[in-house]
Amino acid sequence: MSLKARAQEKVERAGISNYSFDQDVLVMCGVRYTIKACTCGEPECDGVQLLKSASAMGTLLQ
Ligand SMILES: [Zn+2]
């Protein structure tokens, strides 16, 4: 399963349906999250991390 598919699963499991993908970036409520593989090795880990990325909004909305 691709990282993107795992991220999608994670978000849907959290009950969030209002999201979209911009290339490989997950966008929720206008916030962009970089999708990263998680290597913590925890048994309950879904293997994916969502990192809030520094938004470009500030520069876009000036
Ligand atoms: Zn992990």
C-alpha cells in the first residue's frame, strides 16, 4: 500500500472526510500535511506520520 493510501486510511479512521490531496500533500481544513513514513516500529503504528507543513498561506494572502 502506498504511503498516500495509508495516510488516507488514517484520516478516514479518524472520522475526517473533509480532506483532499495536493500531489503528495494532505490538505485538511486548509492546513497542509506532509506525509512521511513512520519507522517507530510500534505494533499499533499505522506506519504513516502527518507532519504539519509550514503553510505558504502567509505569503499567498498578503
Ligand atoms: Zn510509528
